[in-house]
Amino acid sequence: MSTITRIDVGPRMSEAVILGNRIHCSGMIPEDTSLDITGQVRQALAEIDSLLARGGSDKSKILTATIWLSDISDFAAMNEVWDAWVAPGHAPARATVEARLNDPDMKVEIMVVAAI
């Protein structure tokens, strides 16, 4: 039986859950919602880097990514930041959709699953 490890457990959710050789990260969001889309994406990706490291992984091991944009017209700008960040030769399977996010000033939320 595999052990489940939870990172930063709160009353509603954990920031990440590790089972076997995978880390499932919650949706990462920017801390500063006054930033434009590129700034918000950079912050969310930095949060992912940090969380993956705490779980014993890194961006080269991301298997899947789901990205929610509050405005799909930000797709190209988000991709510029994403393309500069993603590990060359290790692009994950990815979906990007437009969605209303829980804070009207938030422009992006990103969730990943990675191997350890």
C-alpha cells in the first residue's frame, strides 16, 4: 500500500499530494494580482517551482498542466512566459481554458502533476 504525503495541509485543501512517484499540485496563483498577465504567470510558475522542489521534483518532470485564464485573449502573452519557463524537450501534456477565477483581479491559475 502506498503512503500518501500531503504538503501544506489546510482545512480545505493541501498545496500538493504525493502518492507513489507522482506529485499532484493544487492550482497555483499569483500573490500580486495587480500585475499584468506576464507578471502573474511568472509568479504562479515560481510557486510551482518551489512546490515541486519541496516534493522532490522539478519542472522537467511535469507530466500534465492545466491552465485557467480569466481572459483567453491573454493566451499569447501567457505562452511567451510559459515557453521561456518550460524545460526544453520536456513540455508536458497541457490544456488551457478560459474560466472565471475566484478573484476578479486574478488572471491565471496553473495546476500540474509531475513525476518524482
